[in-house]
Amino acid sequence: MNKYILKQFQSELEETLRSVDIIDHIVISSLDGIAVTHASRKTQAIDSIAARSASFLSLGDIWEDSSGNLSCDNVIMESKTGTVVVIHMGSKLLLCMATTSDATTGLVLHQAKSCVDRLLQITQSVIQLGKKPPLVDSILHDNIANVANG
């Protein structure tokens, strides 16, 4: 991934983590489970979170595909220790947000969707500045095209 966009993503994740105290981890990964970047309050195996998140979202996509939809919007898991939301970030990336046990599902889902919106706005801003590929690599370029086209 392009270093400029990666730095912008990292900065956004860190700011989200600072401003929302219920969040433990935010991980961006590819749909095949390769970690792209993250921000975390605790030491975690980020590669493991990325892989599990991709599997988790894939299960939701398979479920929706059997219903005639192309993919699910997000997958939510709640437990005594917290809530995990995994959400599509365009067509090739996902965002995983894990929280403390104090978090409500609605708040976590709202924070995850808001974070994805801000990240996609960062990418859109770069494209609008005329800095198209190779500055914006094909993964991000495809994501913006898919978001822009519905």
C-alpha cells in the first residue's frame, strides 16, 4: 500500500482510538486476512486478528450470498469481554473494531461505520487532488470506484 495513504490511515485509526475510550483495537486488513495497519491499546497478535476478521466477514458474506445478496454489510459478535464489529471497507478491505465490555452494540457499529467513512474520504481526497495510481494503489482505487458507484 502507498506510504502516504497508509500514514493517513494510521493517523485516523490512532485519533479514533484516542477519542473513543471503549475501543481496544482497530485493524484494517485485506479480505484474505493480511493486516494493512492497526491501532491498539493492548499488545495483540494483529496478524491473528486480521485473519480471524476476514474469516468472520467471509462467513457473513457466504450467509448473505445464499440469500441472494452479494455480501453482508457487517458482522457483530458480542461477549462478556466486549464487542467486535467487522465491516467491509470497499471491495477489498475490511475494518475490525474490538471494544471493552462497557460498549453498547449500537455505539460500536456507529464508530466502525464512521471510521470507515473517514478512511474512504481520505482516499477520495487523494484521488480528487489528482494523485491517482501509483500513489493510490489498485486496492484503494477499486474501493473508491465501488463506493462511488453504490
